[in-house]
Amino acid sequence: MVRDRKLGDEWLDWDGELTRADIQVDAGKRLFLGLTLLAIVILSLIMLFIWYLIKPRIIQFSDLAAIILEKAIFIFIGLLFIIFFQTTLSIITHRNFIVRIGKLKFSINFLTPFILTLGRKLGISYDRMGNSFIKVSNSLIRATRMKFKSNRVLILLPRCLRRPIQKQIIEIAKKYHCQIFTVPGGELARKIIRREKPTAVIGVACERDLLSGIRDVKNIPVIGVPNLRPEGPCKNTTVDYQKIEQAIRFFLGLQVDHHFKVFQPVN
């Protein structure tokens, strides 16, 4: 057992061994979107099969109830596909097609647990799925064209980040007058968010912590930047600090091109 590090919230079951899959976790957005579509198809087929089995009994009870329930099932299935296509369209066009009704947002987040379980059943590593999810989530945030005050943008760094990189990111945060905290795990990060009440968050962590945090934080846009773990989780991790500055500038109202590199002022 590795004893020279304190593991983060999501790594308590790690056995200390590094495999190729643990190091090479980079994945494109197509992985999570493909799993999402597969999950929707499977859920739809399950619902239709169950309805096929119980429909005769419902009809015996009430024809009206059977009609209403059948319509509700098809409407729900239709909504699942609409949510998927509006998500995909937002990512492809870099425009926000996510439907909101008040504070209610129709997104694929509620399907994430099932999607992750499906991915594991197919032999896809949790971290690769998390990496893909973060890229999908970031793309949806960038499609919203948001703008916030710098002192309301919160940067959260992991304790395991190498000191020189931490210092570089702290200097960047000072340059833009953003709040910045170093936290040992996801639970403390959530407490800081509740206490500081930021309008936007930039999180640096492993895919596991970022995936959990993005799903837990409600009504606050989060851009996640996965760290790199050449020595395994929670020890001497690193990150491309330029991505932090890019995320800050995005939240401060600087529009980026489709590759998130060239910045232009928002009108």
C-alpha cells in the first residue's frame, strides 16, 4: 500500500499500481456522447418492453389510464432524444441550444450515473469516461457566452499540484483579480463554493473529482481542467496552466474561436 500520500476523496480504493490506462486517459467528446446515445436507446427499449408486458393489465383497469400512460412514455422517450440532440447541436455549432424553463435546465446530467455504469460494463475506464464528460460539459459552458466579474470567479486547485505550477496559477489569478483556493478534496471544495457563493468556478483536479463536482454544483457554470498524474493520483500532479488563463478570460467576457485559443472581445 502506498503511504507517502493522502489520497483524494475519489481515490481511496486505488491499489498503488500504475497501468497504461491510468496514465493515458485522454478521450474525445464522442466517447461520452456515443455512450449517451446508446444509454438512451437502451432505456427506451427497456421502457417499451415493460410497457408491452403491462399494457394488457392497464387496459383491463382503465382504457383512459392506458392511453395517458402510453403517451407519457413516448413523450419521455422523445424528450430524451431531444435533450441528446440539443446537446450535440450546442457542441457542434458553439451556440447554446439547451432549453431552460425558469431554473429547470433540460440536460443529460441526470443520465450520467447510468452512462458511467454502461461504460464500465463495456470495459471503458472510469477516468476516460470522466475525461470525455468534462470536455462535453466544458463545451456546453463555452456555448453560453457568459460574462462575470473577476472577483466572482473562483479557482480551485488540488493540494497535490506541483509547487511551481501552483505559483504560476496563483500569479495568473492575481493578474485577473480572481479568488483562488487550494483544497485537499471534493468535500472541502463544495464547502468553499457554498461559503464564497461564486458566479463561476474553474476547477483543477482528477477526472473523478471533477466529474463528481460538476454534477453536484447546481446553477453555477464550472469549467473543469483535468490534471496530469505521471506519478499516480494525489502526488506531484501537473496541469497546463495556460488552460486556466483561457478559462478565466472566457468567464471575464472574452470570446474564443472554436479551438479556444484566439481571443476576441465580446460586443
